[in-house]
Amino acid sequence: IRLESRGPVLFRQPRHGFNHSTIEVLKFRSMYTEMSDVAAKQVVTRNDPRVTKIGRFIRRASIDELPQLFNVLRGDLSLVGPRPHAVDALSSQHEKFSQIVDGYSARHRLPPGITGWAQINGWRGEIDAAEKLEARFEHDLYYIENWSLWLDFRILLRTPLSLLNSQGAY
């Protein structure tokens, strides 16, 4: 990361945590430092000029998420749960997620996780259509309403295989 661009290796971003708390999530930095968007006001898109070459690879393979294991050790994240979205995240159409999905905040009823039901079912990456966020939300609600240790175990087992499908992750 440092060979390609100056700046810190880790990127810190405020995200939604459990019960509407705000947590600081760690990631490997995948963008040029001067173009990083801590507030997530601009969605990362295919061929985004802000993303470094190594950043494209680590994002596609979800390697940029590995520092979140420190968030798990701190108690901010679980291994499995709804993925934490950036506090001020916007869709590609510059809409707040809470404006797209009625009841969006219901996904904060469980601690967020590094991986989740939505991710292993292909709902990761850019939110360029309301239907994509709605599908993520439905999968998150399914997970919350059907939570069990067995479901967490299934998600953890399926996560590595789901990473082979990097469609939408850039």
C-alpha cells in the first residue's frame, strides 16, 4: 500500500454500530490518501480513479477488511452480523440509505459483523439502485430474525467461497 501511495496503511471510518452507536472501523487503505472519503459521500464505482492499483485487488478480494479483526477484539464488531455502513453513506444517486429503505435502522438491533447473510448471498459492493439496498436490508432482517449459532457457523463457512464472486466489489 505504501509503495504505491504515501500515507497511512490503515483507514479509519465512522460506521453504524449496535443500537445506533457510532464505531470506528479499521480497513487497509485502498485509495490515494488525498482522495479518501471518510464520510462516504461518494460511492466507489468501477474504475474509480481514487482507488489505487493494489487497492482494486484488496477490495475485490476483501483483504481490505482484515484489520476489522481488531474491531472484533475491541468488541465493536462481531465476526457475523449485518455489515456496518458508513454513518453518512450515500447511494450512487446521492440518497441516504434511510431514505431508500423504510425501517433501515432495524439492522442495528444486532452488533454489526465482518461478514453476513447479505454478503454471502451476493449483496456486496456499490449501491447504484434502490433494489440492491432493499435486498441487503431484507437479508439483514432475515439474519436478525433467524439468528442462531448454526446460522453464524454456516455464514462463516460460506464466506470464503462467496469471496470468489467479486462481482460488484471494486
